[in-house]
Amino acid sequence: MRKPARQPGERDKSREPLVKIAVAENPATADLVQQVLAEAGIHCLAKNTDPLGVMYGTLWSSPFSVQIFVLWGDESAAQAALAASGLDTSAPIALPTRRRSRRRSPR
């Protein structure tokens, strides 16, 4: 079965390069980023660059070793989706820190 011919001006996704849009703190954060992008309809690739993390799972992962890639044509939409969810991709992405309540001093 042959693929239908592309319309003029239509993207050829098979020839687009991948661009790195985020570096996640750990695999759990990478999953969060992937979910945000999936909800926006953007396909992405998560690449773990730590060899021990790949072999032994999240227990041995180095911090900030998971890179998130999207197609070049989806880069601006991915940046907008991550910004709308409150994730800043200009720096490595970490999960939001838990706010600690201040203890009141006894009066």
C-alpha cells in the first residue's frame, strides 16, 4: 500500500531533526514532561545518558541525566506547552520543591 502524496508545504516529519528541549532531574521528572507534551499532542523521546541508570533503573541514575527531544517543527509548541504547565526549560527541570511550613515560635 502506498502512502498518499504529501501536500505542498506539508512537513516531512521523517526528515526533521530532533532538538533537545529539556534535561530532567530524574526519570520521574522526565515522565512528567512526557505527559505534559502528550497532552499537547506532541510526540517526544526521552534519552537516559547515564549507563548505570539504563542498566539498573532509577535507583542508580545520576541527577540530570535524562534528556527530552522533540521534532524541530514541534519545538515552539513544546516550549509553549511546558511553559503553560509551569516548567521552565531554560534550565534543567526539577520537580517543584515541597514547601515547608514555618513553625511559629511560642509566645
